[in-house]
Amino acid sequence: MLCHCLVLASTVGLALASPVNRWYHESLGANYFQTNGFLGNQLVSSYILPDGTLVAGTAEWTHGNGSAAINDPSPFENHPDPFLSSGSVIVVGKQVLVTNAGSNTFSAFDIDPTDPARPMYSNSYPSGYEFPNSLGASPDGKYVCVLNAGSQNGFICYESSDSGWQHMPTWDRTFGLNLTTPPHGPVGGTPSQITFASDSSRINVAIKGHLPTDLNNPTGNFTSGAIYAFMVTSDAAGQVTLADKPVVYDAGLPFGLLEDMANPGVFFAPDPSAGYEAFDFAANASVAGTVPNQVAVCWAAQSNLTNNFYVVDIGGKANITEIAIDSTTLQGEILSQHSLGTNASGTDVSIFAPPSMPTENWMYVNAAAYESVHAYRITAPGKFSLFQRYRFSDQPKGTVSSKGFAGQAVYYKA
Ligand SMILES: *[C@@H]1O[C@H](CO)[C@@H](O)[C@H](O)[C@H]1NC(C)=O
Ligand SMILES: *[C@@H]1O[C@H](CO)[C@@H](O)[C@H](O)[C@H]1NC(C)=O
Ligand SMILES: *[C@@H]1O[C@H](CO)[C@@H](O)[C@H](O)[C@H]1NC(C)=O
Ligand SMILES: *[C@@H]1O[C@H](CO)[C@@H](O)[C@H](O)[C@H]1NC(C)=O
Ligand SMILES: *[C@@H]1O[C@H](CO)[C@@H](O)[C@H](O)[C@H]1NC(C)=O
Ligand SMILES: *[C@@H]1O[C@H](CO)[C@@H](O)[C@H](O)[C@H]1NC(C)=O
Ligand SMILES: *[C@@H]1O[C@H](CO)[C@@H](O)[C@H](O)[C@H]1NC(C)=O
């Protein structure tokens, strides 16, 4: 009798001592963003369940600090849109990379493919210059470049190796833009995003122009921005070379740059000077389109179910607007629109396209001022709908979130 009771007690004890953090083995992948804490940055990882909902994974220190652009005339403080950029958190192969804008580094975490919302800190790497705000990887995952938007601006690149990322000094490129650390916004002539073309033929950098109201605008006139394209060539011996100088294309205020998955060679930029801009670099052609009643459309993602682009407005009702681009004329058409909520401050967006579910994509959008991530189901052109508000209280224990949280990236389980 006594013996039986002891066995029971120890079973109960074991159950109570089991870990609080759950391993959602049924998850289809993971969702990542950064807290951008000035006194310690964190990578927040969440599981993506089979119905698309997010549940808490882990919040892990990046071993670096965040920072934020000064949104004149406001003082230096954390705020939605701290980097004036897209791509501050990216997934490359089985790693998730995150910028530390206040430490001039980026950090790499290893993803366990069976448990992707519990990545392990691996190492931090210098960003080369100041205020790193965007990361871009080659499609094969061999190279990664980090963009900097501070007083020393430009990018440096790394090559993957068995012992981590190796700096490639011959690929260091500076822009010589007249910026400060931290830079001044809300636009301020700053670099926004670095990406590789889908055929790896070039590294593209989106650079914003100036608004007349930018306090760091010496002319007080609107000035246009640019897309810098640095050509990548490989010789017969397999030596890969990056052009010293970029080919320059005119742009407005590109806050990011996406290549059309269905029409390689066509590019799309969310751009608050109009709403959006589509480019065909081979023809040096571009078309700007408007998003009615926008305040500042600065982020975008593409769905490979609808092939449409979804742009996010930081102001007003924080609208998400769905845009179809005609790849021949570059003309856009607005198909649908939903609000994240008044004053939600919509920012980064990612789209999860599970191979196992060809009829649906899930879109995750940061509602920065609400400290929430909102999840939408995309089912057809013109159709997307909210299915989850993933609030701060739902996020991993230990998350030190703020209105300056940023970045959106997803990982697909094999
Ligand atoms: C982060 O900021 C704290 C407080 O200013 C400082 O002590 C620490 O060295 C910083 N860490 C890094 C990695 O920059
Ligand atoms: C650099 O920017 C500052 C602040 O906006 C401005 O006062 C200065 O004239 C600029 N310098 C040059 C060389 O353009
Ligand atoms: C700004 O725009 C005005 C009006 O178009 C023009 O007269 C002026 O020369 C411009 N200033 C500069 C510095 O480009
Ligand atoms: C594209 O055309 C614009 C003028 O329309 C010109 O300023 C720019 O240099 C051209 N870029 C290239 C790469 O040809
Ligand atoms: C967002 O959409 C609503 C209608 O759905 C519209 O009233 C509003 O002007 C739009 N723009 C902003 C910035 O809220
Ligand atoms: C949104 O922000 C504006 C400006 O700060 C404020 O006047 C308004 O009351 C806010 N609206 C809501 C619904 O919070
Ligand atoms: C969309 O992309 C995902 C991930 O790359 C892929 O697995 C899926 O098959 C794609 N779906 C379509 C409809 O192309």
C-alpha cells in the first residue's frame, strides 16, 4: 500500500516538473522577428501550427543591441519602423540571421529542422560599417550581405563555410551617402534593403530619396532615390567577382525591393512617394502606382498562390493593400484592402506558402504599435482575411518587446 502511494506521488511530481515550453512537433515551421531592444536585442521565435496560427516558441538574446533612426523632430527613441528598412531578419538555409543596429553586427542562429522555434545562438559578425538594417542572401545560400545605413554606409558580404560565415573583403562596398549614426528619418535618403537577383546575376540595393520635409534634406525639395545594381560575374575557374561600381536606376522612395516570383526580372518596391513602383531593369523601365489614401506604404511581400503583392501602410488605419502587377506593362491593379487597426503602425510582412497546402498562403504582418503580429489567410486573388492576433501576452515567456520590434521571416519544415 505504502509502495503504491510512493509510485503515484513520484509520477505526479514528474508531471509537475515537466518543461513549460512545448515542442509542437506537428508545427509546419516557424516565424521570427526581433525585439530591437536598445539594452539587449532578442530573436523571438514562434511555431506555425497546421492551421497557420502562431504559438510561443522562445525569445533568445542576440548578443547585440538595437537602435532606431531619429524620426525628426522626435528625439532618439525606439519606434515602429526603427530601421527605415526591410529584411532585418532573414532565413538562410537552416539559419536565421538578425541585425543588431546598435552594435554594428548581425547574429546567426542555427535552426533545428524538427524544432524550428527554438533556434540556437551560433555567432555574431561585424556589419563592416554602421547601423546595419538589412540582410540579403544569394538564392543558393552561399553568400550573405549586410547593408548599413549610418554615417559609414555600404555593405559587406560573407561566404558560408564549415566554420561559419567568412568575410569576403573584396566585396566591401561603400556608398558615401551623407548620413549620420543613427540616421535621420522618416525617409532621409537612407538605404532600405539589399537583395540578390533570383539568377544571382546582381546584388540590388534600394536607396530612398528625400522628402521635402526631411529635416536632413539640404535642398528642401523632393529628391528621387535609386536602385543600385552591383553585377556579379563568374569566370570559367568558378571565381565569382562583384563589380566595383553599381549600375544606377532611378527610383522614388523605395523602402524595399522584391523580385516577382512568377516573372523573374520584374521587381516591385513599396514606395510612400506614390504607393508602389514596378521595374524592368533590363529595359530601364519603371511605373509608379498609387495606393489611395495612403500615409506611407513601406513594406511588401508576395504570395506565390495569387502572385500578388501585399503592401503595408504604417499610418492611419494601417491598411494592407493587395496589388496585381502586369509584367509586360508594369501597371498595377488594386484588388483588395484590409486594415490592421487604427494607429496599429503596420510594418514588416512575411508570407508562408506551405508546400503541403497549395490552396492557401498565410501572411504575418507586424502591427508594431499594438506589439502584435496579425495573421491572414490568402485564399485567392482579391481574398484575404484575418484569423489571428498574436499579442504580446501570447508571445514567448521572457520576450522584452517594444513598439520598435521589427523584421518578419518564416522557416518551412522539410
Ligand atoms: C549593449 O548595451 C549595453 C548598455 O549600453 C552595453 O553595456 C553593451 O556592451 C552593449 N552590447 C553590445 C554587444 O554592443
Ligand atoms: C550633409 O547633411 C547635412 C545635414 O543634413 C547638411 O547640413 C550638409 O550640408 C550635408 N553635407 C553635404 C556635403 O552635402
Ligand atoms: C527646389 O525647387 C525649386 C522649385 O522647383 C527650385 O527653384 C530650386 O532651385 C530647387 N532647389 C534646389 C537646391 O534644387
Ligand atoms: C535609366 O534611365 C534614366 C533616365 O530615364 C537614367 O538617368 C539612368 O542612368 C538610366 N539607367 C541605366 C542603368 O541605363
Ligand atoms: C485605409 O482604408 C480605409 C478604407 O478601408 C480608408 O478610409 C483609409 O483612408 C485608408 N488609408 C489609411 C491610411 O487609413
Ligand atoms: C490615432 O492617433 C491619432 C494621432 O495621435 C489620435 O488623434 C487618434 O485619437 C488615435 N485614434 C485611435 C482610435 O486611437
Ligand atoms: C510556394 O512556395 C513554396 C515555398 O517555396 C513552395 O513549396 C510551394 O510549392 C509554392 N507554391 C506554389 C503554388 O508555387
